[in-house]
Amino acid sequence: MVRLTLSLAVVVGLAGCLEYTPMYKIGADTQETNVTRGQCNTYAANTVPPMIIQDWIPIYGANGRIVGHRVEYYDANEGRRHSTVQKCMEEQGFQRVSIPFCTDDQMAGRSYRPITNSPPLTGSICAVKQPGGGRVLIDLSKPTN
Amino acid sequence: MSKNLRIIGALAISGLILSGCASSGYQAYIKPGTGVDRANRDRAECDIEANRLFPSANFPQTYPTGNIGYYGGGWVGGIGIVHTTDVNAGMRNQHRNQCMRVKGYEPYTFPNCATDQMAGHSYAPLTRSPTPSPTICAVKVEGGGRTLIDLSKPL
């Protein structure tokens, strides 16, 4: 269970390096998206409270005897909580999308204004990583210089 | 593992406390000419709006503890609950900043006044939001808050 969770986390983490996968709703501005996410986060926190599991895992010696143990703690509801956020946002018209990150070649030294109103996704829209860890979308067909 | 966690936790808390002691600035919103009462009221309105739109949502997050080793013929690793994060905190702060900007304020960091700067003089707290200048700095007041003074206007 725990190893599976860690493996999935690694796979999801690596996938996150390649593509940006936000919840997206055509026409929604940044404020609407943030407010919906904030309310869904609160709903999920309230409806799927932590369920902390304590596992005692035996450690076997070379002769096959148990020589010790280790303790693992995890929140069994962690995944369900994130699913609840996603379902809540889907009910508000958002859906998970996959947007590629912009390459340096594509940007070609030009400047772009961040998109704030979630237009229909086309091949010219890509994501840029921000210094603080955030992501913004830009439209490569609309450079500002 | 729990002992390691306690040590890491103690170090983290110590770091936070020390970084708080070493804080060299006072974060404020400024709108030159605005009265302090009005600025406080605007700040309270933005706080209320931000708290209403982005109420706290505490998500416990499980992180690997780095407790990995080769035991009994196989690699094993431990995980543990490190801390709970309010996943709405970032959006709430962002909204508070935007709300204050809409009201015409700019976030600004003022330096703390040094003792030798004050040179034994007394100063009255500013009652209006100042235009930033090298003579404006922050002092602690009773009750734990801070207030701005103008070093060029001793009493």
C-alpha cells in the first residue's frame, strides 16, 4: 500500500515535470478559478477528515527471525481528499487538462502577457513556470514585443 | 524514527524562532496621505473578504522521512506525517494583496529603527500612511504590534 502510494507519487511527480495539468474551465478568469478551488479545498478538508494509520512493519534478520520493526504513519484519506477536490471542481464545470510547457525555442526571446481568462485550448497555448513555483499560461501567437 | 522526527521538528521550530528574531523589516500597505484608521479599516475589509472566499483547508501531507535502509534482504523506506498544510493560505494572501491594491495600496517593507538612529529621542507614531523615505522606520509598541515613525521629526 505504502510502496504503491510512493510509486504513484513518483510517477505523478515526473509527469508534472513534462506537462502542466490544471483544472480548467473555458471562460473562467483567475479569480473564479481560485475561488472555486479554495471552496472545494475547504469542502474536501471538512468532508474527508484525516484518517491516520499507524503500521508496524517487522524487520527480519538473516536467519528469518524478526529483529526489529519500523513504524509508518500515513493519512489513508489523503488520496480521497484530492479526489474530492477534483470532483467538486468538475461539478463546477472544470476539467483536468494537459498543457505542454513552452520551450525556449518556441518563445524565441519574446515577451508574453499571462492569460487570465481561460480561452479554448489551442496549439499555441503553453505553460511557463514561475520563480515562486506557480504556473501561468501564455499564447505564443500573441507576443507583446 | 519518532526520535529523529522530534529532533528535526525542534530544529525547524528553532530556525523559525531565530528567523523571527532576525526579522529586519516591517511589512505594511501604504497609500500616501491615507489616515491610519482608514488603512486599518481597509485592511480589515480585505481580511474578511479573503477569509470568506478562501477559508482555511487543512490537508495533512505525507512526506518520505528519508528513513531508508537495507534490512533483511530488501530495501525498505519509512514514511511519516510531517505536518498539515493550509492549502488555501497562498490564495488567501494573494487575494488580500489584490484587494488592497484595488483599494490603491502598495505593499512595502519598512526597516526596523536601530537604537542609534533614534539617539534617545522620542517620536510620535505616524497617523497617515507615509511616502517611503530613508527616515521612515518601524518600532515595536506595547501589545506586540509595530508602528511607523519619522526619524526627521523627533518630539
